[in-house]
Amino acid sequence: MTSITTTDLLRILAGQQPRTSKELQSELGVSQAAMSRLVANAGQRVLRLGAGRSTRYTLAVELFGVEGEIGLFEIDEAGIVHEFASLRRAATGAYVVSGRDLPFWALGASGDGVFGDLPYFLVDLRPAGFLGRLAARQVGPELGAPNDPRDWTSEQIGRYLMRSGADLPGNVVLGERAAETANRATFTEVRDRGTRYPELVQRNLNEENPGSSAQGEQPKFLAHAEKAGHVIVKYTEPLDAAAGRRWADLLVAEEHALRILGENDFATAEAQTFHFGDRVYLESRRFDRSGRRGRRPAFSLGLVDAEYAGSGSGWSRMAAGLRAASLLDETSYRQVVWLETFGHWIGNTDMHSGNVSLQPLTASFALCPVYDMLPMRLARPTEALATTDLAPPIRRPANEAIWEDAARVAQTYWERLGDEASVSDEFRRFAARHAERCGTLVAS
């Protein structure tokens, strides 16, 4: 009788859908004990999917240039790096997250750690926005990747994370190399903002300072500022340009929006504007960082929705899908609906799915501090504000109270901007007109 070897097992698994132990025993003509020995002898070449009686087996393939498993790490608020799982890829194309006592968010919608593509929490770390494009232009050639990171494949994203993922948003790190360098990463230290911030703008213009790929199209850089800690700093073009003057108004408007939301019981990214030289800067404290080396988790609403609910577009719709799946509490849901309504009242036309972040709890998600809330409808510097009107949000029976409450806060917001000395006369007049309009609409 010909003995059955590991080679026979691998031959059957190659090109096949995942097989149960009983199916493999039948095809190979071996006992359960013999089957267990074959799997053990195959080592990391065989990948287990699921657990217990539902365990299936498939062939493992190379992932991001690595034959075996790749470590997944978290950095806690004290700055300690923990390996919590491993990532592998099956011959079927699935990505498999394995480990003991995995957090619910690492198991995905399937609940078993099997993902049809790169896990959502790693996709969330791909280069994006202004800084992402800078990073992509720097490392893309080494990865054989396009300059635009939106065109990157899962393979290119993974290789980027392993190569350059030591200091990205949130607290998840992929691979030993990135984990080992995570807490040795050097920060751009800033003590004298008036001198250092203009220098960092010049470094950005020279493409020397991409840093973490924070999302958003407005030019920005990352720094570790005295007293404020880790910050994201947006900046304008020179103020003698129309775009510079308009964006100076908008950055002040963003600071005011975050301040008034904080007064209305929302956690917000603490923000402050500065005027140095011929530019205005908005410094926002990062909520995904803790102290000097610690980090906190944060996942974008859009990718969490895509994994668990698939609700589509719109903050409220995605939040409703997650609430229906018991993955978002009622308070967070209502906060998201309120924020979207307020955003419409103030003309925020950039409420995309990456501009809301969620933090994982024990078995669900909650809203992270608010950021990037400003009247983006006004971002075109060629548009005369004197003839611009903002459309109010749709009023529905289900959101009547939120509609009116958000309108009252928006009225106060515009009143304050109408009295703000640091914005242009044109912007103050616009703000005063819309403060009156909000009040009229609510009273009607």
C-alpha cells in the first residue's frame, strides 16, 4: 500500500476550495489521526479556517513577499507594542487573521477572521489625501506602485504598511519591521511655532515631510508641538492669493465649529489657529495619540460600514446600518445624525466617509472626537460670497428635533463668525447674513 505523504495533502489543497477534515480523510483514505499528522507536518503551508468542527483547510500562499505568517501589532496608550494576531493569505485569495482572544473588530463580519480581501482595518491605513500623495510619490517607485495611492492594489498597500507603516493613523501596525521601529520613530519637534511651522511648509513644498498619511486634501503636516503634543497642522497658501485668503477664513471657521461642538457636549479634536508670516495655520491635537509614545485605535466610518453593514453613502445611513447590526450604540448614532445635520446647516459639502472615525469598544464601536467640520461649500475662492446661499438640510418627521437643534447651534456659530475680527469683511458679512437666515428658517 502506498503511504500518503504531506505532498499528497498539498496537491489536493492546491486549486481546491477549503476542505473539511472529513473531506480530506475521504479523498486521501486516511484516519483522523493520520490526517492530523499530515497537517502538522505541513506546518505553515496549510492554513486553518475557522475552529472546532467547522474548521476547514486550504493552502497558504506568499503574502507581501513573506512565505509564513505576518505579525499584527497594536500599540497601547502607554506606548507598549503588543503582538495580537497574525495575517496570512489562502490560495483561494482570502486573508486570514488568526490569534488567541482576538478583539471582535479583528474578526470582521464573518466572525472568524476570514476576509475576502485585505482586512478593512489595514485598508484604512493606505496613503490618502494630501500627505498620502506625498508619501506615495516617495515610496511608490520602490513598490512598483502608481503615484496616486487610490490606484494601489491590496498587495501594494500591504508592502507599503510593512515598509513604511511604523507611524500611521490609529494604533495597528503590520509586520515585525514596522513594529520594531514604531517606538523609535522620530518626531518633528516644535517649540517655536512661529519659526518652525513656516519651515515645515517649505519642507512639504520640497516633498521632504510626508509623515503619516492623514486623510484630507488641504495641505498639512504632522508635528509634536510643545504642550499640545501630537498635532496635525493645516496651512493656507500665501494670504495675498485669493485661495490663501479664503482658506484663512475657512480654517478660522473650522476652529469655531469644533469649539461650539465642544460646548454642545461633543468630544472634538482640540484646535487653534495661528497667523505666521503670510499664512494661517490650524493646529489640531491628534486623538489617536496618547502622550509621547502611546496610541489609540481609530477606524473610518466608511470602511467599518463596508465591512459590517454595506449601507452605502451618507453618515446617517452608515450609522443606521451599524446600529441595526448592534455595532453602534444609540448615543453615537444620534450624534452622527446630528453632526451630519449641522454640517448641512453650515455648508459642509465634504462629509465623506473618512471624515468620521470610530473607536472600538468591547463588542461594538463608538464615535471618536469630531474633526474636519467646516463650510467646505465656500472653498472656491472665485465664488463671491455676497451671492452665495447655503441650502438648509431636508426637514423630516424623524429628525425634526435634531433639525431645529442643529439650526440653533448653526445660528450661534454664524453669529460668532460675524463678529470674528480675524476673518475677511466678506466672510463676516456672509456669516451675519446666514445667522439671520438660520433663525428665520427655524421660526418659520
